[in-house]
Amino acid sequence: QKEVEQNSGPLSVPEGAIASLNCTYSDRGSQSFFWYRQYSGKSPELIMFIYSNGDKEDGRFTAQLNKASQYVSLLIRDSQPSDSATYLCAVNAYNFNKFYFGSGTKLNVKP
Amino acid sequence: DADVTQTPRNRITKTGKRIMLECSQTKGHDRMYWYRQDPGLGLRLIYYSFDVKDINKGEISDGYSVSRQAQAKFSLSLESAIPNQTALYFCATSDPGARNTDTQYFGPGTRLTVL
């Protein structure tokens, strides 16, 4: 079992719609949860992180965390073609020794 | 200027050659990392260093070695390159922060091809 699981996609949404990206993790000791965006051939860029149960909003992005279900998601409102990229979920236990990335979900936003 | 830089950006080499990938950072972070990325496998940790005197193996360290020359410099070596080490390599830095989150900040990557 992988430490962090993501659906590889591609997830296709029309421009202006809400894109919902999901991630599950196996280590209940995980404390911090991250979403990165990666354009093809480029390096991952941090979108946001969350460490408390519930929702955290930053502009068009909302991260949602449910530790009981070991589930973290990213919602992108008003999706734009420029949001088309691969989204990586990452989790970290309190000590770094357990910092894992998922394999990513590819998002396509169609004009 | 970029906070995390990697050299070279692209490299093609032959099986058995020794290769060094270099990483420099101006973020002032103590923690540095080397990852490789393969299609469908995501990012996998090769080595990490929490300070100049601290080096740790990651998930896939076999066939690789590292050197932390200074707080700002962390090099990855492939002593005898093999084709399955063809991948995109990323250096990253982090500052643990108040909650020890270790948010990773990545360099631009080095695309390595081993023939």
C-alpha cells in the first residue's frame, strides 16, 4: 500500500467549474498536508498546506482535511485553463522522516 | 534570482560514467533534499540533510551518494550511472517552521538521461 494515494486522472472540467482533487494517506501519525501544482517539465510549486481538520481557503483554492477518514482534498473554484497541471498531494509526520508525495492527479480545464 | 538553483539542467551520459548534480540555495534553510521523479511514480526521496553534519538516506538511496559542502550547497552523485537512473531530479529545501511542517521548496530540476 502506498503512503499517499491519488487518482492519476486525467480529471477534465470545463472552464469556470469547480475541480475537486482527492488524496488519501495511510499513516495516522501524519500531521501536515500539502498541495503542490506541477506543470509539465517544471518543478512543483506549493499551493497551500493544512494541518487542522476542516477547510482552509486561499483565493480560488480550498483545502479540506478529515483526519478521521485520512482524507485530504483540494477544491479549485472558477477553474481556468491555466490551472491545467498535475496536482501533487504530500503528507508529513511531525518528524520529517515520513514525508511522502502522491503520484499526482492530472487536471485538464477545457475552455 | 531563483532561491534554489540546480546545475546542470539537462545531462546526457553513458552507462558507467560518474555524474554529479549540484544544488545551491539562497533561502537560508538548513534542510536540503534530493528527489527523483519518474512518470507515474511521483516524487521519491533519495537523500536528505538537516544540517552540514547530518546526512540521511531516503527511500531510494542505492546507487547514489551525496555531499553537503556548506549550508547552501548539496550535491548528488551517481558513481556509476545506469539507464534506470534516467529521471527528473529535484533539489528542495525546507524550514521546519513553528509547526515543523517542513514545507518543501523545489529547484528547477535536472533532466538526466543515461544511455
